[in-house]
Amino acid sequence: MIKSFRNISKAVGPLLEVKGVEGATYDELVEVIMSDGTKRSGQVIEIHGDAALIEVFEGTAGIAPDKSKVRFMGKPFTLDVSSDMIGRMFDGLGRPIDSLSPIVPEKSLDINGEAMNPVARDYPDEFIQTGISSIDQLNTLVRGQKLPIFSEAGLPHNELAAQIARQAKVLGDSAGGFAVVFAALGITFEEADFFIKDFQDTGAIKHSILFLNLANNPAMERIATPKMALTAAEFLAFEKDMHVLVIMNDMTNYCEALREVSAARREVPGRRGYPSYLYTNLSLLYERAGRVLGKKGSITQIPILTMPEGDITHPIPDLTGYITEGQIILSRELHDRRINPPIDVLMSLSRLKDKGIGQGKTREDHAGVMNQIFAAYAQGKNTKELASILGESALSELDVKYAKFAEAFERKFLNQGFFSNRSIIESLDISWELLSMLPKIELKRINGEFIEKYGDAK
């Protein structure tokens, strides 16, 4: 039941306090009606006796407490969802911004959702091809996984995000329908323009849904945007049996919005000023990804975050690493050498990669080649560091081969650019070509049968 009150006691930042309220509930949707008839949306976040604390999505600037009223709508904040959302663009609150006709909803779903019940989860074990060799072969993404990308300011994570959205697909008999839900959080106008043009010019928009929250939008909208994206993804995955890849960029901006609202609520801060419930808040978002027993569809997540000052021990990447199944780390050193995408494969990790590769998923030699490439590249890098200290004359003939392998690996394998879409078979073939630089006796991590079948090692 809708109830209206005029007892606004104060407005601070994005928060309103309303007293004399009866029957309000946590997460209830509210509507703030200003003196000129303008309406703003909000949500109940705290109740003390007859006082309700409300977060206003558009902020409280311009709201006159004595001339405005608040309507409690008697329901949670919802998103109207439909299959027709694919190919469309929305703002951070789910309102169309592409000048097309309004969405005719099939359902209206609560955006808060819930973390997936562990008992209901099905194990992620099917390969998703991104077209990027350093991910597909060495840090494999599996359907239903949460695999974040850790970046720094100035590194090309936007270009990498656009490339994944453009190229990602599910292979094999389980392919079915595939969609990308892209949530941009706190990005600049120039970044939003880049994503819109890239999705439109490359045709990626045809299988995508975009939610765009700009840096000049209120903090409360930024907090709601990933919930909007995940609600749309859950509808497509579990009611339309689609495989959905959710890309959220940049989660650091989301966490900064949480800190801003927490400061306005005068809460006791946790690590580095972030609210103590940051871990819980992030886990509620990340754990909405996965596969459900008895359901054909799935949700795979790639959260992208910029590490403040490149510090991987910062609370945002630190907590994200606890919740998710690995991380892809971008390297400034590789980027400075114009190797793109600058993925540091030795520092990166996909904890589920072994479950999504092999016969019937990628190729039978995948696991052995992956392990051999890791070992050879690590040894090659160590050899190059040794040469920089002792000089190349101190290297053995085998050491020189490993050093040359490391250079060729970065040049031919890692440096594929942002518009090269390689199949997993192409990535494996390039690896065999590189491994031919090493003596056959050094390929100790690959089954001899596969060396004879696929290799050209000497």
C-alpha cells in the first residue's frame, strides 16, 4: 500500500531522514516529490522506530524538506525485463537512453536479488572462448566462473573489456543463446562514447545489453547499476536459458560510491575508510554468478577494477580476490613495451582452468602445452634477468634458447592486439610453433604422443 509523508527532518548528501513513518520496510522503493512536481527515486536503507533513512538515487540537491513529500511505494526497487532488452542501452537505473521505443516488460524483478545458494550450484566446467590467447590458453575462462581483471590507471582495460564483449562465445553443443551484459560504473563521457561506438561499429550491440553510469551521476545510481545488470542477466540465463557474460567496469568506482554513502551515514570506517561491510557487499554481487542445477543457462562474471596506485593489497582487489576464482592482472611493464593486451600471465590465475579444457572442450593437448608454456616462459624471464646482471657471455647454449623463447612468446603470443580474434586451436598452434625453439628433451610436461602429433620440436 502506498503511503505519503511530509515529515522530512534532514537531507545529507544522498540521504533523507523521514520521521513519523508507519509500516516502512527495508529496501522499500520510495518516491520523493519536490515542490515543483519533480520526482526522484530512492530506497529505504535503515529504520529506527518511526524514522526511516532513505538513499535517493539522484541525490538530495535541490530538495526542500519543508516543501517536499515522500511516498512509500510498498514494494522493492524493480527492473522491467524482457528479451527485447538485447541490443539496447540503458542508464544506471535501467531507463532506455538509445531513443528507441520503451521496453514492453515480460516481468518486473527485484534488483536486490540473492547470492546463489551453494546447494543449488552446478560445477563450472565448460570453456568460454574470448579470442584472447593469454586468457583462453593460459588462464581459461569457464562458464559460470567469476574471473576479475586487475588493472591500473592508464592501462587499457577499457579496450580489453570491449574486446572480450565483442569476441566472447560458448563453443560446442552447449552453446545455445549467448548474450553480454555490460555495466559501466562511474566512467567519463569519453569512455562511454568509446564503448557505445565500439559496440555499434563492430556489431557487438546485437547480442549485448549496456547499462551506462557516468562519473557525474549520483553515487546511489552507481550502487544500483551492477544490481540492474545482474537482474537482467538472471532473467536471460535462468528464464530464457541463455549463457550470459556480465562485464562490470570499474568496480573501484562502485566501492568509492559505497564509501561516499557510508561517510554520509557517519558509519565507523573500516580499512582505508571503506565501510566494514565492503566484503559482504561485493560477495552479494559476485555470488550471483554461476550455474544452477536443472537450468540450461548460466552467468559468467568478469569484474574489472583499477587498483589504486597499483597496490594489489588494497582492500578492493584484496577482497575481490577472496571471493572470485582467480584474477587476470595487467602489466604496466608490458604495456610500456607496447605489448597488448598487456596480460601478465605468470601473475594471473584462473582456479577453474583445468575444468574447462581438454578433449571435447578445447583440445587434448591443451593442459600439457599450457604447463610447458608457463614453465618455459618463467625460465626464459629468469634467464634474461640473469643475463642483465652477469652478461650474455655467462649464459649456456640452452639458456640463450630460453631467453629467445621468452622474447618470441611476448612478441608473437601475448602481443595479438585488441582486434585479433584467435580461436583456441590457433592459440595452441602458435604455442607449438614457439615450443619448436626448444630442444625436444625439454618438453617434459607434454605427453610424448602429443609431441609427435602436434609438435615440430627439434
